[in-house]
Amino acid sequence: MREATMEERRSVPRTRTLKSGKILVQAHTSLIDCTVRNLTPKGALLLVPSLAGVPENFELILESKRTHHQCRVAWRGENRVGVEFI
């Protein structure tokens, strides 16, 4: 039996990480805590407690580096959000 393999569609491989982040929404009036699980210069995988309230576009704040990224949701999973930096 052949094993199913997923095709890699990213143009840049992501680096595994475990960083704290914040999703900044609603014109900077609301924050959602998240965990950044992998990261590239082009995007990231975020773990969130709930997908409720995570908009299609938002600002991601990486607390360790104090950097900000404008993001667009590329896909959503159970408690995961794949984002593209814009």
C-alpha cells in the first residue's frame, strides 16, 4: 500500500518555532493571543484558542522580536490559521 504524501506548495520552507504572538483586530481595539508554530519571511502558522473573531486580514505582533506583520488568512483549520504576510 502506498502512503499518501502532501505536496509542498510553499515557495520558501518554514522554520519550526514556538513564539508568543498577538493578533491585533478591529482597528487596534482587540487582541487575540496566539502561538507561532512556524515562520518564514512570507508567512506563518498560528495556533489560536478559537477561530471565532479571527478576521481575514489583521496585524500580527511577534512579542519576542517586537515586530509587526500585516497578514491575510490563507487557510483555516481546527485551531490553526495559515497566514501570508502582505
